[in-house]
Amino acid sequence: MTRGSIHVIAGWAIYVGLLAIPEQRIVEGGSAWYWAMDGLSFVVAPAVLVLLAASRRVVTARDLRYWFPRVSVIDWILQTIAVSALLWSAAYVCSLLGHALGFEDARHFSYAEVLPTGWSRSAAIVYLASTAAVSQEVCFRGLLHALLRQANWKHSIQFYVPVSTLTFTVVHWDKGPTTMASAALFGFVAAYLFSRRGHLGQLISAHFLVDLFWLGRI
């Protein structure tokens, strides 16, 4: 493993740590503080991390071709719809099972506390869904895959799906057991699909649609 890879791993760990901060703790500082931290966690930190990975040659042209292969517009749309349905179904099944078994999620935080009213509410929902989809798919799926592919450990890439799933689950720890289970299955399906076929752009689009639907119900 190169020194550049170690720097990117350290940056990735900091990014995961930012996402793991309980949202209730953040919102206690007020709405303005919440949005500032959201911008840091979902825009600034991921952008810095990607730039660091590119400058250290952790992410190469080979990775980008795997992330964004050439497909027709029709194939893109149809496959995005299919992946969205699969990811939503995985999360929804876990939610139903959790409630059926009597597990209750944490109720101390709701996005309704920080979302504005009026037309700006829709803009805020689109912002939350898009930044979460782009940053999390790039960092938990694409960047982690590139890091493990470059590692010198034997069979290191075989750890990709479990590591991606575990870390994606951990950053949802404050939401309660049902949401964590949903995130685990969501993360597993997304990581498995990416490991088999790439198409990070389709995962981003599907993740965006799932989050947009979920946030729109609040």
C-alpha cells in the first residue's frame, strides 16, 4: 500500500466519522448549524476526499471507466428504475420486519425540524437527496473499491462488499435498529451491484430517487 493510499484512507475515516455524528446533537445547535454541518459532511468533505484520491492516483482513469461506462440513454433510464426499485424494496422489507418484530427506531430527530416551509422546502429536499446520493455512493462504493483494488493484501477486493456494507450501516447507528437494518441491506445490495457491474452513475441516480421519495413523505 502506498503512502498516498494511507492518506486517502485517513481522509475516508474522517469522512465516516463526520457522518456518524448523531444528527440530534447537531440540530441542538440550531437550524443554521445543522445546515452548515450538512454542507461540511455531504459536500465539502467528500469533494476534498475525491480530490485527494485523484492527486494521489488512488482514483485513476481505469476507475472512472468502471464507474461511468458508456450506455445508451434508454438503458440508463431502465436500469436506474430497476436498481431504484431493488434498493427501495430492500430497505422497505427491513423496515416492515423491524416493526413486525417490535423494534422501534429513534424518534428524537426528524428532518421536519430543519426543513424550511414553502417552495424552499422542495429545494431543500432535492439538495439533501442529491448530496447524500452523490457523496455516499462515491465514497462508500466507488472510492472504497478503488482503495481495496490498489491494496497489496491478498484477496483484498473480496473484503469490499462487507466493508462497504458495514461502514454504511455504522453511519446510520443513531437512527435505531430498523433503520440500521434497512441501511445494511441497502448498502449490501448497492455494493454487490457495483462490484459486479460498476455503473456508479446509476447507483447515484437510484439512491437519489429513493431518498427523494423518502424525504418527500416527511
